[in-house]
Amino acid sequence: MKPTLFSLLVLSSSLVAQEPAPRPAPEAFENGDLGKSEDFDVAPNAPMMVQVTVEFIEVPQAEVTRLLHKEKLGKDGSKLREELQKSVDAQKANLYETMMMTGRSGQKSTAESIREVIYPTEWGAPIMPGCARPPTAEEVQAAKEMNPRVCPALPTAFETRNTGSTLEIEPTIGADDATIDLRVIPEIVFDTGGKKWNVRKDELGNESWIEMPLFYSLRTNTSLVLSDGMPQLLSVLTPKGADGTPDPSRKMLVIVTADIVKVRLKPTR
């Protein structure tokens, strides 16, 4: 049976209908021709996402007392963020770190900017080389001379610590599509050097010690409910000083903002 002209036309039209929509040309990304956000339609029934921003703002202790005690801005996150921005612009405060991540509602997400520090955690006694035959008189004498000397301990186990910035979030959008139940864990870890333990010295001046790293952490682990797009004071922490110990003359205000993000589709033209 030969195909009729009608069947060929139907087959041709079905093939055209199955072709995927053309992707934007690379030049569109470079020239900004993709359109504005208002030109895109909200995707129906698409899962919504949450964009979480966490800011670490370093402020003198006296300024923190004024903002939280005198002005009582601890509950008004938007007003507090405005006042902090004025202090940053006037160079009275320092925007130390900003972390931002977007994730799906109901799912856990993590972002890291880290450097791995590997260090020993367990040590063993120094090992003298063995001998498969009875030692000679010279070897016995050499062992006696080595006995009082200090030999370094041997590391037998290691751990890894991440230094830098880490942000973990688990947002859940409320039934009103306007509030976010957020579990958030922002953390900054500093490597502040090392400390020597069990320092020993023998009669020949040989020294041996065990050195362990020192870390300083700024960390908050909490859950809270936020309004869409409204900043909120998350916590107040004490930053480290130049010597790696807490500096009570300064405080680190941690501000969190959660924005509901909807998937948008560019309309067909």
C-alpha cells in the first residue's frame, strides 16, 4: 500500500510538533537578551526553592549594646540590618563574610569554602630497629648510648578538620507560601596555629615534642521561622583576636534572610 499525500502531511506535522524548543544562543547570555524576570511566567505546579543568605557583620561591643539594648532592634531584623548597613558604610562595622545558597524546600543543602587540615591525633612510642641475630658487643654498646637520647614519637592516627566557611540549610516552605521553617548551620573555622605538648630534651640537646593544631570556630546551629524576604538576627558571637583567643571588645552579628524562589518559564513568542 502506497502512502497517500494526507498520511505524509500528518507524519510531517507530528515530527515538527515533537521538536524541542530551541535553546537561547550563546550570544543571548553575553548580550543580556534573555529578557527581564517579569517577562517569565511562573511554572505551574513546579516545586519552589528557598534562597538563604547568612551575613557575619563585625561590630564593636559598644555599638552592639546600643543596637540591641538601647534601640531594642533584636526583634526587628529589617531595621537592624538597615542600621548595620549604615555602620558598614561609615566604616564603623565590617561585613566580614557572606554565605548564600539556594535549595529545594524540604531538602538539606550544603555549601563549603574550605581548606582541609590533616593532623595526627594518636601517637606511639619510637621504635628501635630490630635484629635477626644476637647483637655484637659494639651494637650493645651503641644501644646503651642511644637509650637516654630523645627519639620523636610516631603518629599512628590522623583526622581531618575543615577550615573556612560552611553553610548547611534545610528550609521548608509553609502552607501559606509566605513563611519558611528553616534549620540553618553557618560555621567559620580558623586555623590559629599549634601547641607543643610533652616537650623533652636529652643531654645532647636533642628535643622532641608532640604538636597539635589549634582551631577557633564561629558556629550557630538552630531552627527558626522566617517571613519571606525579611532579615532576622540569628546569633551574636565573639570573634577571635590576633592571638587566636576570644576578643570580647568586638562582636559578630549573624543575620539570616530567606527568600522564596519560584521557577519561571520564558513565554513562547
